[in-house]
Amino acid sequence: MLSAATLSLVALTVAGYLLRRHILADPDFVLAASSDVQVTGASDLSRNQLLPVFSQDIGKNLLTVPIGERRRQLEQVPWVERATVMRVLPNQIRVNVVERTPIAFVRQTPDDPRVGLVDAGGVLLTMPAELMAQHHYSFPVVTGIDARDPLAERQKRMAVYQRLVRELDSGPTRLSAQISEIDLRDASDARVLMPEPGGDILAHFGADHFLERFQTYEQHIGEWRQQYPRLATVDLRYDQQVILRQGDQQTGASQPQGGSEALKGAGQAASPVSTATAQKPVSQAAEPPETVKKNVAVEKPRDRAVKAQKRNAAAKGKVKKPAAKKKPAVKRTVGKPSTHTQSSTGE
């Protein structure tokens, strides 16, 4: 004989089954039109961008809508960071979305005039130009964020961007507003385009100590540009040393063309750039490029011959060895002559 608890459970199961059959057959529970899909949380997104996710559910019973699958589809829309979907009896669906927040303009290729947006996760976002103008966004332009790259790599590069902007804007002045463009192709070196009278300067900021390096640039750029009117690149990544490269007046290219790898492959050592010493509180200093070499002292063949004659005479007892004279070191530049100057300046 069945217990009372078992009878109650069977009764509830049967009632649930009959209720479901009734609801599935009841036209009042049918999602009749797209107006039965309610959307909240969308500001940059329009309903028309989200409703296609539910297009196949129109005209069907509310209980047959796969809520979990629809949520995952909504989160595939680039502007949607998170979404929730729920049924509202008898015949409505309620959607709430959290939109992504753009933090920079992005240009995917240097020769592409079109500018889009990108969020902290490296997700590329599109927006009509008129709507973008209404937002009055004020961001630097970043390059090196390519849709073909893995999302994890784009997120890593955008983390460098966020640290740079956060450090520059940590004081009372929004210093990031002075930046024109940031190249993030190499996550270990943020290459910042600094607008200057007569042309932009490319500054290598590395991957840390952004505020100190920016302050060093600001303190010395006037002096450097006065000394080197064709200054094109300032490399601030090295401890106690700043590497300056001049550009070609006609092409604007940094000299010398070919770079350190070409020089190394030819077995030559050269000094194609100018170096200026600047006191900076930077730790974990990197080694300077191979194209920068210290000047070395060498001995002329004539000096070696004189020394040999003196040694021979001293050995035969014919002459007395004279007192040694202090000779100045002779600087040598190996490789092709360069029009660039190597100097050391201190604060």
C-alpha cells in the first residue's frame, strides 16, 4: 500500500505534467512579436542589434525558448560584455545587458583612415561616426591591436596601455592628453608618438616606469631638439642613458637605415646615434642596443715600432730607457662615417 508521501509526490508530478501540456497548448503563452522581448541596460546598443538573436523564437511557446543558449548568443555581440535572459509569464522575455566600455581609439593598419574603438579586454568595437561624435570621446589612438591576433594577446597589449595611462594621469594633470598615438605591437615597449613643433617624435617608453620616463622626456626634449634639429626618435628604456636618433630630412626615416641587425651581420661596429645621459630613477635597466658602442683607445703602428726600438736598445745597454710619457687616448670610429654626433650631457 502506498504511503501518503508517495501519493502526494505522484499527484504533484501528474499536475505538473498536465499544467505544462496546458501551457504549451495555450496561445496566451506564445511569444507573439519582437515587442514581447524587453531589453534593458543598452545605451550604445540598439534593440535592433539584439533582437535577431530571438528571431526564431517569435511565434513559439515561451517555455520552448532555450534561455541559456540565447544568453550565450547575446554575449557574442561585440558590445555585450555580460547578459541575462529570463522568462516573464505569460508571454514575454526580459533581457538585461552590460555593455563594454571603450578606453581607446584604434586603427588596425597604419594606412587605414578609419578609426574604431577598443575596450580593456582588447575587443574591437565599431560605432557610427555620428554616434561617436555625440559621445565626445577623448582617447589616444592605439595601433598594434589586430583582429587576427588571439584575444589573449590583445588583452595583454591593452594592459600595457592601461598602466601607461593610469601612471600618466595619477597626478593633478591629465598627461595622457599630450599623447597622440601609442604603438602596442610589442607589449614590452610602448612606442608613444609625441606631438612636437615641426613633427612628431617617437618615444620608446618600454613596459614600466612610464611617469618617470615621461617626465625625463618633458624636461629634456627642448634641449635635445635644439642640439639635434632632425631628432626623430627618443629611446628612454635604459638606465642613466637616453638614445637619440635623427631622421632623414627628406624621408623622415630614422638613420641609419638597416639598423643594428644589419651592422651585426656585416661584422661592423658603429655609433649611428647620439647618446645623452639623463638621471632617471629606473630599475631593472636593459642593455643598450648593439649599435651604441663606447669609444675605444688604440695604439698606432708607429708607436709600437718606437717602443720596439727602445726595448732592443735597452737590452743591448746602448741607451737608457727614458721616462714614460702619458699619451692621450685616440678615439676610433669603426665602420662607415656617420653624420650623427655622439655626445654626453648631464643634468
